[in-house]
Amino acid sequence: MQVVIDTPYVTPDEFARRAGLSERSVRHKIDQGMILVREKEPGQKKGTVFINMVYLAMEATEQAERVRGGKSKSKTGEQ
């Protein structure tokens, strides 16, 4: 399996657009810790929030592997 990510981070607005969710729903999930965001620099209180798309792709890959029982098969039938 190959996962391609077009950008490592997106704003909550862009994530909401891609996921078909409201921005309010996305921000609620961020507040609950369900969506990982880029940490701010020490001392930085304000600034743009960025959602970590690499982490979400890794999480999705791990979930897919668990569902498949940890087995990955190529088109030739090899493991």
C-alpha cells in the first residue's frame, strides 16, 4: 500500500472542506484531542492552527493493517 500526502499540514478550514465537516466540528475534535495539530513555538500563544496530515495518514494505515490482520499482500500474492 502506498499513501500519498499532498501537504503535511492543513488549516482546520481546509480539513473541514476535504472531510465534508463543518469547521466548528473540526475545531471541536481538535479540542477533544481527536485530531492532532502542530505544536506552537514556546511562548507563542496565537497563530494559525495546523492539522498534522502525516499523523492522520499513519493512523489510517495502522487501522487498515489491524482490520486486515496485519497481512499485506501484493498483486502477485506474496506477503
